Amino acid sequence: PVSSRISACWGIHSSGDNDVRTVVIEDMDGSLSGSSPGFFVQDEPSVTSFIDITNCQMVTDGCLHFCENICLRLGIVSISQDLTTRNFNMHISDGTNTASVSRGKIWFDEKQN
């Protein structure tokens, strides 16, 4: 296990409306992990489907894994708030692995549509 200054446990387990879906924190120079650059990642299929989590180390009392020397990409997707997309899931694939991310809650008063 890695001892770190980072803990995401409260955010992951205590957010009122389940607002925290996925935690990923980049450690650009290894100063947070005390070792090499890498990423702290929550054990969440939308992230771990694309990395070998067995090569990562669990963070002591942090609810995260530290993965040294990996490179993650950020993709920003805008999804319609239309009621017709209510039960949609987004499928992410790298050609080999696939992960599914649920659309989540509608963040406005549904009666307005």
C-alpha cells in the first residue's frame, strides 16, 4: 500500500446526492505519492476498464489506488438534458475494453419540459 496525503473517502462515500461519481487525481511529479508521477484513481469501471488495476497500489485509508507512470486522457462529453435521454448509458471503448457510464440524475425541474 501507498501512504499518501490524499484521501477521497469522504467525497466518494458521503456526498449527499451521489454527486461524486469518479475520482482521478494526477500526481505530476510524484510529490503526493512520494514516488513517481502517476494517477490516483477510484476503483470505478469507467476508469479501471482501461488500465491494469493490478499494477496499481492501494492507498492506505484513501479509497484510491495509485498507478505509477500511466497516462490517462480526459474526454469531455455534453449530454442532452432532454427527458428522452433519461435512461441512456454512455459506452466508452478503446477498441479492446468497454465501460458503461450511466447518465445520472436530471439536474433541473422536469416539469419545465
